[in-house]
Amino acid sequence: MEGKRPGPPSPSDYYGKPAATGQLETLRESDVAAITGYLTDPHALNVPSVESVFFESILKSAHLSDEMRQLARDYHDNGFVVLDNIFEPELIDSLAGRYEWMFDPTTTDTLPPHAAELFDQDPMRRLDAWHVCDEVHKLACHPRILEILELLYGRRSIPFQTLNFLYGTEQPAHSDAIHFSSIPSGFMCGVWVALEDSTLENGALGYYPGSHKLPEVQLAQLGIWGQQGYTAHGGDYGRFENYVRALVKARGLEEKRLEVPKGSALIWSSNLLHGGTAISRPGATRMSQVTHYYFEGCTYYAPILSNAALGELRLKEIRDLRTGKSVPHTLNGEALTITPLEDGRSRISRKGSKANPLSRTFETFKKRLGLGKS
Ligand SMILES: O=C(O)CCC(=O)C(=O)O
Ligand SMILES: [Fe+2]
């Protein structure tokens, strides 16, 4: 009798079982317990909780309200969440009421020199108006936003920069990770807040759901070597924008537009592609505030001004808006030696500290996320 002839090999013969996607339903309790056990190790994978490959077990064991649980899942899947009813309406109205003052060209004459210099950098937007406007500061440090960010990322959040826009930016699609990155990577996000209704006419924010899951591009891969004469348009930056345009086409990414009433907010992940869509009603304003946040225990740098592949970093000296204090660069809490290079870049090296690199704050988050030993 003829023996059974082997059929054609299936792909799993070559590659093993396909990688599990880790759906919540398929994780067994014992697996979750083993994974959370691993996550109590101070050296366990250091990435934002919501972008972790262990997201499903973190979510399963976390002590979260149903609402927060859904929010974390949406952020994980899409790279953004839209929030309403977060801010007090009076705060939004009061901040919108400061715009006439903020965008009056004579205002800068009345400001302290450091604030005037920031204001004058770009007439289309006011950089770091928090120095001189309480409402900007209040929005950036709003306790509800800080709480949500900390639960999503698993570290204390650091509001470090504000931008106030009178008009839509019509900015081509980009990820903010090219401007602000961290070591470990991913610990950065933006919060956009509508100070008046955002519509298809006044240049709504455009964004590409799920694009945060694409690999974070290394600028050396695009032949961008952080040249001195960097400008936000053309040159090296144009090369990055061309890459994004091609990427959007290659992946068939679909742009969504943020049509929301005033007071709504969008939180987006550092690698989510976004930009400003066209203003179709000439002269229409779109008052909005963007706050950028880092997270505790990282090294903070600007990739577009760095040669990251060569270890030459343009470090960002950041100040935590909530305390007014500057934030040291660390590697998961471990102190660093910073050696300045020419041209404003630096090389960092470890001091070889034996101390537990995780601060008490991280321990608190782990407990809150059900990962502590308590
Ligand atoms: O508000 C916009 O249109 C885009 C703003 C933006 O990309 C940013 O602040 O990161
Ligand atoms: Fe951006």
C-alpha cells in the first residue's frame, strides 16, 4: 500500500505558530499572573503601558473604572482618544477671552524678555504662553488630564510645552516623535484642546487612526543627519514629510478630521500621524491649545536636531510646568553623565549606578495598575 504522501508544507512549518495577538479573552488567568509577576521586576520592559506588548495583561489586572478601561483600549488600538466634559466650561471661555490680548502684536512689548522672545518666534502661534497666562497653565496642568495620561503611560506625566493657535495650522502630516523623543522611546504625547468649535471649515486637526503602530522612523534611514541649518519647512524636514506622504499612500491610511465642539480634547500618541487640514472658509479662526507632555525617568531629545544613530543627541532642557522646575535626564531614573559635543549636541553615558533605577513614583503606578506586591 502506498504511504501517505506529505502535502505541501504550510507556512507554520517554516515559521512556527503565528504570533499570538494576545486578545484579552484568550489570556488565561495563570498567564496573566505570570506576566504581571514579570512586570514587577524593576527591569521589566520599559515602554508606555498602553503601547506594551503586555498591554492585555496589564489591562486585565489593572484597577480601573470601566470608562478608563475603555479609554485605555481605544488609545492602544487607535493611538488617540477624544474626550469631552473634561474641562470646566469657564476655563475654556476664559482662555478664549485672552486670545485678543495674546495675538495683539503690541502685547509682546509689555512682556518680560524671555516670554516676548518665545511669543515672537512665530506670529501664527504663541509658544509657551503659560509663562504669562494663567489659563494656559491651568489647561496644561489640568488634574484630570494628568491623571488620564499617567494611567495610560504608567509614569508621572510632565507638561513641558504649550502652543496656542488662533488659526488652523494646515500643517502637513507628521508624527511629533521627530521633534520630541525619549529614551526609552514612546514616552511623549500631545493633548489638543478646542477653544471654539472645530469644523471642516476652520482647519480641523487631521489624524490617521492606528498609524502610531507603524515603526517609529529612524531619521538616519531617511538620510537626515540633524544639520545645523534646520528649518521647519523644506530641507531635511521636507524629506521627512515626503516619507510620510508616501507612507500614507503605501499603507492606505485614511485621514479622519476632528470635528468637535469647544472644550473637547484629543490625546494622541507621539508616533500618531497628524496635521492641520485645509481652511475652507478664508479667515475662519480655530482657537486651540496644544500641550506636549513627556514622562518621568527618561532622556529627552529632539531627533530632527540630533544624529541619534551616532549617539549625538540634541538634549531638550525641559521644565515641568506643574512645578516650574527643570527635569533631569535619566535612564529609567538612573543618573547620567552628559558630555557636550560641538554644535549643541551631547553624548550620554551611564554612571553605572547600582541603585534600583525605579523611583518610588513608578512603584506607586505599579501598585495602582495591580502590578505591585502589596
Ligand atoms: O493644531 C494643528 O493643526 C497641528 C498641531 C500639531 O501638529 C502639534 O502641535 O503637534
Ligand atoms: Fe504635531
